Amino acid sequence: MNFRPLHDRVLVRRVEAEEKTAGGIIIPDTAKEKPQEGEVVAAGTGIKGEDGKVTPLDVKAGDRILFGKWSGTEVKLKGEDLLIMKESDILGIVG
């Protein structure tokens, strides 16, 4: 993809939610919530401190992450729905 986020921002592709609950009940599309898990597609270079040094990000392309429900800005790039968010909106990396 020819998109590189700036500074401490990351580009995230949402991971699709499960179609069934653990008990086997199928969830209709109208009742599904947007997933809070995603894959980092691209990451910026890092945040610049007051001393001018750039602190690199903890996440990199390919990492699976969890993020807050209302995090990020939805964008459409090449027909794909993606999110751009700051690294601080990311709750953690899924191992």
C-alpha cells in the first residue's frame, strides 16, 4: 500500500468479528458491533520529543492489536475500510 502514516499514527485493518457466540448462536449483521481488534498495516516513524529526538513506535506492520471502541478515524483507501489512530489509542499487542 502506498500510504505511510505520519509521526505516531498507525494504519489499522479491522479483524472481522466472529459470526457465532461461544454457545453456537449466530449473530445477525444488524446486532454485530465493530471489532476492537485489528492488524497494523503501516506505522509512522515515531513521535518527536521536545529535545528533537524521535522515539520509535512500539508497534510495527503485521502486529495484531486491541484498541478502544471509539478510537481512530475511519478512512477508505483503494476501496478498503481502514482506521488511522495514534499509538496512544492502542491498548495492547495480541501475542
